[in-house]
Amino acid sequence: MATGKTVDPVANLLAACVTGYSAVSASTASTKAAETLQAVLNSSRVDVEPQMLPAVQRLEEHRGLVDPAFSAARHLFRWNPTPRSDDGGKLLALAAVSEMFDTSHTVGLMVVSADAEYPLHQHQPHECYLVISGVGRWRFGDNPRHCRIRPGSTLYNRPYDCHGVIADSQPIVAMYVLWD
């Protein structure tokens, strides 16, 4: 996933994710995610105050397993606890990447610590995830069973599909793109 096109770690990470979404599949959802992410990348940057959370800091324990492009950029995002858990960011963290750009698109990053679970949930927008690092089991597409995921996996959720993820012994880092 790593790329070296610019000296901007955020742009490098987003460009690598555009390539990841484009390379994985010719599905409509992956194409939409790649196009949306590219539009965000082409937008003007907005200054945000970075914020770290324990879930993101703990990725240092798995340094060799976490994608280098993500590792180079992770300290630049404003990480927040997920509203779907009361762990305060100890095991789960979200970063709204789109808040760093002058855009109306919604894209972000999710961290699920090793052996942690992001709760099952559903929402209105379409959503496509790209797994950047880690392995685990993901329930998506309103399928009642979990499937195995690894770096490069893409997962699409239609509006109101129930979905969630369980990390194995490696933390999971994923990019998400939402659209109506």
C-alpha cells in the first residue's frame, strides 16, 4: 500500500488507498470509493489539530504489521472515540479524513485494536471499506456470517446493512468511504 509520490504523508496514504480500491475489483462500489477518495485528494487542504488516542498509539506494538504509508500519516489525523462504544478510544478509534479537506465527501479511517471488536451497526449511506492492515473477521453486506479479511480486502455495505469487525491478534486499520 505504501507509495512515495509526494512528501505529504496524508496524500501518500490517500493515493495508495485510491490505488487499492481501484486494483481490488471492478465492482461499482470499489469504483465509487476510488473516485470519491480521488475527489477528496484533489480538494484543498484544511488545517486540523491532530489528536491521538490509545488505540492508535498502541499500533507501535505492531510496527512491522502496520502499513508504512499509514504509519507515516497516523499522527496527523484527529482521532476520536467511536460513538458505537464507550471505550473512550482505548481499543477503537475513528479519524474523519475528509475534515482535512475542503470537501462534502465523507471518508475516514478506523482502527480496531488486536483482539477487539467493532460493534455491529447499520446506517443510511452506502459504505465501502478497504483494509489497509491487519487480519480478522468482518460481517458485512447484511450477511449473518463473518468472512476472513486481510490487507487489500474491500467490503461493501448497502444502506442499512448490518456490519461489524473482529480483529484477530493483529490490529485492523481500514479506510472507509460513505455516499448517498
